[in-house]
Amino acid sequence: MTEPVDNERAVIQRAAKGDRKAFGALMDAHREGVFRTAYFRILNFAGGSASEEALDITQEVFLRAFRAIGRWRPEAKFSTWLQRIALNLASNYCRDTARRGELAGSRATDAREEPRAYDETTPIVRNAMRALSVRQRQVFVMRHYNDMPLKEIAGATRCSVSAVKTHLARAVGKLRGVLGRKFAGEMF
Amino acid sequence: MACEERYDYLISLRAAGALESSEAAALDRHVAECADCAEELKAALEDMQLFRAIDAPLPDRARWEKFDRKFWEKADGQKRADPVSRRKFSTRRIACAVAAAAVIVLAVAALWQALSGKVPAKAGNEMTQTARAVPAPGEVRKAPSSPAQPDRENRRAERMKTIRAAAEKGYLNTCLAAMAAQKDAIVYAVTESWLPSAGKDGDE
């Protein structure tokens, strides 16, 4: 997990005035979270190149944020804003990929380039995550990996906090079902 | 089991670290008394630890450095491209163009008005009124209705006199040239039927 930025609001204001170092600090603090959100969202659509595609989406998220940072308002948390952009772009990617007929799963994995070295854990994650609905996956990734508070997750996914909690509980239940069987067979 | 549904939900939330304090207190009270739920909670927390270990394949440092380089290249490219697009499509630019067009239209209208000596919208009415006001041959001319325009009325009367004289003598070209200078005379000439009689003779 990357280190959070101290006094983020001031850093954002400096970045809005064109301070590249300030924007770089924001990018360092948030890029992993944005990457995860994009990665798990496109997992079923990108096959073996999910990491590459997620990295491209992450870059586009920050380019858009860089362009529009002057319009950012302190009422919204910066991370929520970024997560929302990431979800939108990742959803667009999924829609476009589905439209092109490059559908998810093993067929896409086979058809595309071989997974890279840093994709070694992909099959385990992918298989477990496939059990979840899109919303459950989004909510779970934001909470479990990105450590976002429920309220922020609600803002990013445009759900109520109680809906977020319901998605989260269901996601945990499903994952435990999938993983429990998997790890019981492999590890013990 | 009666406790299953409600406490499964709370156990899952606890495992995800999303339990609120009131719910946490209720769960703690329950697991203190229910061995099954206590066991389930322990298993759920262990499962989530396993899950944390299989995070997304985050890029390593070298890839993030490459990411940064590529990002700033693109961001700088955007910055260079932006002023051009702003110049092409900005609201300010469009507003300036509209304002310039409006100034040109107003200038042309003012020039036309100055040259013709009247407001375009009223021209038709004035022409008719003026034509009616043109005195018949030999008739004594009335004083101008507006004291602000005596010179103009006098000049118009002079021109009408010239037209009438040319028409009476049959000098068609002279008559038409004079009428072109005085548009009101066309209405007058048509209504008074001077043109046919003038056209008979010609002025070669």
C-alpha cells in the first residue's frame, strides 16, 4: 500500500496550480488503488493482458484527473473521485471489448499474449473473483484491498452505505465458498 | 439455526472490516455465547487473510517508473495540444466573432441609413407619404411637416420638379435618371401615370 499524502487538500491545490511534484505525490498515493479497481473490473474481459490493460486505464484515469484537477471540489474526497473515474473507464473498456466480440474468460486468455511474470497470481484471483457480481467485486476490492471507508465506497459506486454493506457481506460469503474449497484442496 | 442468517451477515462484515460499532457489540455478545458462530468468525478472518495474500498483480517499481515517464510525456503533449484546441473552440473566441459580426452589420446599416437618409423599416411608408405629398404641376407646395427636415423636403421638391419637367418634355432617360436619384418619384410617377406619356417620345 502506498503512503497517504499529508494535507491532501493543500497538495491538490498546488497540483491545480500546475505543481508537477504535487500531482506526482497524489499519483504515487493513489495509483495502486486505481490500478486494483481497474484490474478487478476488467478481469473477465482482458484475459491474460489484464495487468497491461489495467495499467493503461490507470494512466488514463490520472491524465483525466490532471486535466480536470482545477474543477475538483473539496466536498468530494480525491480518492472517491479517482475511483469513480476508474470505474467509468474500466466499464467503458468492458463494454467496448464485449462489443468487439473479444469476450472474457479462457478463450480471451488463450487468444491473447501469454500472461507476463507479474500476472502469476492471476488465475487464483480471477477464479475467485469470477464468483462475484460486478458490484460485489467493486465493493470488495475497494474495501479489502484499497481500505476505503464505507462512505467513500458508497460515493464511488453511487450506492447507499447499507447497499455497500450488503454487497460486501455477500462478496465475502461467496469468496469464502470459492476459496475455502480451493485452498482446502490445495493446501491441506 | 436461528442465529445463522443475521450473524452470517455480521461475521462477513467483520471479516471485511466493515462492521459498525453497534453491530460489532451485538456480534461480540453473540459469539461469546455461541460456539458455532465463534468458530465461523475465526474461519472467516483466516479466509480474508488468505485473500489479502492474493492481491491484484501490482506493477513493480520499474513498471511504475515507466508508467510515470509515459504519463508525463502524455500530460505534456496534452498541455501543448490544449491551447490550440482552446483557440479553436473556446467560448470567448466564438463570442468575439459574434461581436465582430454584429459591429459589421451595424456599421453597414448605419452607412446605408446615412446614404439613403431614412430608416429602412420605415422607408416604404415614408415613400408613400412623400409621393402623396408631391405637389401636382402648378400647385403651390405646402410647408414641410417636420421643421427638422425643411432642406430635405425642398431638395426633394426640386428633384420632383426636374422629373416632371423631363417627363412633360418626353425626355425618358433624364426622367428615369432623376427618378433613380429620388425613389419616391417612382411611386408618384406610377400613380400619376406620367411614365407612359413620357415613353412615347423618347429622348435619343
